[in-house]
Amino acid sequence: MTWQVSAGGPLRSADERVSHALAGQGPRPLTELLADLGSMLVAVPVLAVAIGYALWRGQRARPLMAALAMVAVPLVVVPLKIWIDRPGPLTDATGYYPSGHTATAMVAYGGAALLLAPHRHGNRAMPAAVLLTLATGIGLILRGYHWPLDVLGSLALCGMELLALERALRVAGSRDLSRSTRRSSSRTPTG
């Protein structure tokens, strides 16, 4: 996708045709709300609450890893935006590929879901994260803020990041569990 966008390939031409057909569709207040789900002011507090909950539950490594994944988003996305220098659908301004709002939504909601997964309501968190991320992308496309490939590029990029985070959280979770087991067993009297 990145190659097609940067080289002006046939996939980019199709992307632009689809975007011109979709931009402005749907009720403006709803599409604006959906697009805003990926803003730092909306998505990052959701992750912060999940991090706080994980810390409250005695986890240390898992919340730190989720926070670092969120910090990585602008460190990866911003250089790509500068390098690709793609104009937006309804503007001559550049820096639209990949979509930062989609990346923020995916990592914040996905990271929160991964932190909640080991807990009672965790099995509902990931479907909600997927829906919120897809809603963000749809809102961005329908509002004309991003081309479809901007959104898909972020989904692919952050999908890889979330897979790495999931693996890291699994390892960190076993460390957090063994640490809490050691703490509780050290308080158990031996007889």
C-alpha cells in the first residue's frame, strides 16, 4: 500500500476514485463523531483508564508496555507522513498517509482491550476496540479527512504493533503473575 501511495500506482488511483464517491456521505454530525473517536483527547484517556486499572490490579510491566506502544504511534506515523507527503482528499495540505487518528484509535482501544483481556469483562473489550477503530476509519473517510488507503495503511501498521504488544503482554503477564505469587507465598506462614 505504501509503495502504491508513494509511487502513484493504480491502487492509489482507485483509492482516490472511491474516496471522491464516499466523501461527504452520511449525516455530518455522526460522521464527525466517528472521526473524533480517533483523536488523542478521546482514545488516549480510554487507554489511560485501562492502564490505571491494570496498575490497581498489581500489574507493572503490562501497563508500561501498553503505554510505550501508544508513545510509539507518533514516532512511527509522523515520519511516514513526512516521507510520503500525500495531500488530503479535500485539501492541498500534505501529510495524510498513514492516518494518525486511525493509528491512535487502534493502539489506544486495542491496547486497552489487551490489558483488560485477562479480567472478567475482557472478552467484550476486543470486539469493542475493533468496532471503535473501524468506526473511526469510516468516519474519517466519509468526512473526507482521509483517503481509504490512509486508513488501511494505519490498520496494517498498527495491526503489526498490536500483535507485538500482545506477545509482549503475554510474557509480561506471566512475570506479573509470578511476582504476585511470590509476594503472597512470602506472607504465608510455613509450618
